[in-house]
Amino acid sequence: MKILLVYPDYEETFWSFKKVLKILGKKAAYPPLGLLTVGAMLPDSWEKKLVDMNTDILKDEHIKWADYIFISAMIVQKESTRRVINKIKKFKKPIVGGGPLFTTGWEEFTDVDHIFLGEVENTFSEFVRDLGKGTLRKIYSGDEFPNIEKTAIPDWNSINTKNYNSLCVQLSRGCPFNCEFCDVVQLNGRIPRLKSKEQLIDELEALYKRGWRAGVFFVDDNFIGNKAMLRKEYLPMIIEWQKSKKYPFSFNTQVSINLADEKELMELMVQAGFTAVFIGIETPDAGGLEECGKLQNKNRNLIESVKIIQNAGMEVQGGFIVGFDSDKVSIFQRQIEFIQKSGIVTAMVGLLTALPKTRLYQRLKETKRLVTRTSGNNTKTAGLNFTPKMDKNVLINGHKKVLSSIYNPKAYYERIKTFLKEYRPAKRKTTKLRIYHLRALFGSIWWLGIKQKGRAYYWKLILWSLFRRPAMFPYAIGFSLTGIHFRAIS
């Protein structure tokens, strides 16, 4: 059996960084971890090829070669997934779809031959068995969330890891919170399920043996969903492994804001090599937090919480939303002021989006305010898929105002400086100088110090860093570079 695994390409999104990656000599931010894991689950006797369309071209000969073509995708890849399906259909090859896009929106892909809903650990063996018998079903769906301690180690030999800026691992699935707009609960449940300690180390070893010596993203829905287990078992084990290998990886992940309440946990994460965390802050308005069920963000000084995490040694990347029913016109300026004061350099500000199967989607559908299904790219103003309480044009123009304000050169470089004054990274032996470090340095000088507008602000930051915070110089260069991308999408 010959299996072609295809990962559709992304359009330009907040996390794509295509132009910046090109400067660094990379092709994509992250590899398709889910598809690599499924590839590792295929029987050893089957042949397989993986085409990540973010790094390679899907050729006709790839499709002709395959007996079955597996496609995995997220909702932001919906349009490119449709194009891939239409291309494959011309060759009359059977398609197997899986991943979040198909799980929450399979009704839009009735021409796909076989679809996996949800996680595949409990249903993939059924598919293989049915394929052998010639009795494949249209839909494969498990009755419960699987035990992920038996999840296969991703097949890293299927890709060229040098194409990527960061590789990925996963420790847990699920999040204890149930925010109205989020589809994590529908996809992975509210009770975090963890892999075994031995399994996690095996996955880190697989990356290490592959020669990787850079960033690793823990793709967990909420890395601190089970704080007790992290404190007692997993983080001490990661620390020991990192020390034994002389810290080959730096980690980043997604957490909730209550991490700021956990001093010991933050210390352990920094010791383990975590340098950045993404947090859904959403809004400084208590009414908006109440509306969307973001109760963990209420009754706290959010800026103070952010600075506590920064002081502990981790950058805070933030998610923000405008368009809640409770939002007033003043929310746009409040968001701008919050982001600037917090020193959150990487601030993803999106329009509220009703993702399929979420509580928000159901509420808007019942009140007949749903307009269309979303592409999932909520940082694009064209992505508004419901009738807001605020005047639509006011909302869209306010969203544009936030983006243009926080990513104009003056405000952006000021925010970098604000962050670097708070940031207290762990002191470790300097990472070995690599080619992409030099590309970043000279690329930033060329694009930001010479070609683009805002050169004065760039040089002001660089000189401040060199003379006042020399240890922060690499961060000043890195953040300056990512500003190229942020200004392009805003």
C-alpha cells in the first residue's frame, strides 16, 4: 500500500512569518506534527511519502504514485485544502481527511472519501483493518478521548527538519477552561490527558538524534492544565534531560494567565528551558471576560500578571479579541494602551470569530446572527462571520486602528524596549552561533536599518540595547525582524 500524506499550505496569517523565515533561510514556522504522528502509525510494510506544501510542491507524480492520499489540516487551511482536494479528484484517487478542519467542519467536505472525526488513536487500527477487508467506512469517530500514552513518536525522517524554524512535541491534550469562543473543549476535552514521562523523553531524544538544536514548541492546548504533575514529575525530568544534553532546546508553549500565581512552577519552567509562553488575555474589559467565560482572567491585574511572568524569565505572547457584545467604542484605545504598557511584543489582535461547534457558534446560530462559516483567520478584517452588536464598520475600522497603532515602527520599538526592561532570562552558556543568527543580524540591518521606514527607531533600539542591555541584543534583533511580518499583515 502506498500512502501520500499531504499538508496544505497556509495563507499569510499572524503566525506564518513567511518573509522573515525567508530572511533566515527557512521555509515554514512549524512542521505538521499531527500528520507526522499519523505517518508513524502506518503499518511498516506500507510505503509512504509526506508533502508539506509550505515547504515543497505537491506534484502530479506524487498523486499518481499513491493508492490513498491522507490530508490533515486546521481551519485556517480550509481554502488551500479545498484546492488540494480538487486537484486530487482529477486523478480519481481516494482521499482520507483528518484533523481539526474535518472534525469540526466535515459537512463541507462530503466529497472526501473517508473522514476521521477527532483524535485517531482509538480508530486508526479499525481503518487499517477495514482497508484490508475492503470495507472502509465514510466516517471514523471514537466514542471517547483516547489515552495518549500510546501515541506514536512522530516520524521525523519524513521531512527535512532544516526547513523549519521550530520543531514540535506534545505532552498533553485538553484544557480545564471552557471559553465560549474556543474549540479546544470540543476537540480535546476539559480534562488534560498526559503522555508518560518515558514517552516524552523518547520524543525529545528523537529530535536530538535528528540533529535538532534550536526551538521546540510544546503544542499543548494549555501546558499547565495539570500543574501538580508538572511540578512533581515532568518538569524535573525535563530539567535533568536538558542538563545532560547541555540544553540543546529552548521551549515555548501555551498557558493560561494563572501561571503568574505559581512561582515554583515558573521557576521550574525556566530551569527546563522555557523562554516564551502564549496567553489568551483577550480583553482588559471585565464585561468581555465575563461574556466569553474567561473567568481565570477576571479579578486580577492583568498587566501585573504579565510582568510577573516576564520577570520570571519568559516572554509573554498575547492573544486579544475585539467584537464582544459588551465592547464599547472605547475598547480599541484600551487595547492599544494595555498592549503598550504590558510590553507584549507579539500581540495577536483578532476579531471575535465563531468557530464551528463552539458555544459561541451555537449561541449566534440560535439568535440568527451567524452570517457564514469562518476561514479561521481572525486577524483579517474580512474574517468577521457574524452580525456584531457594535456597528460593523466601527468594529472593523477599530480593529484596523489597533493593528496599525501597535505595529507602527515607533510604538513597536517602544514596546520591545518596555519588554526588554522587564525580561530576566535564565543565564546559560551562549548558544552556538549558527548561520541563521548571522542571516538575522545582517537581514535586520539591511531591511530595517537601511531599506524600510522607521529606520531611526530601529537604530535607537539597537544602540540602546548595545550600550544599556548588551545581553538583550539578540532579542532586539529578533523582535525587530518579526516586526517586518507584523507590519505586513496589519
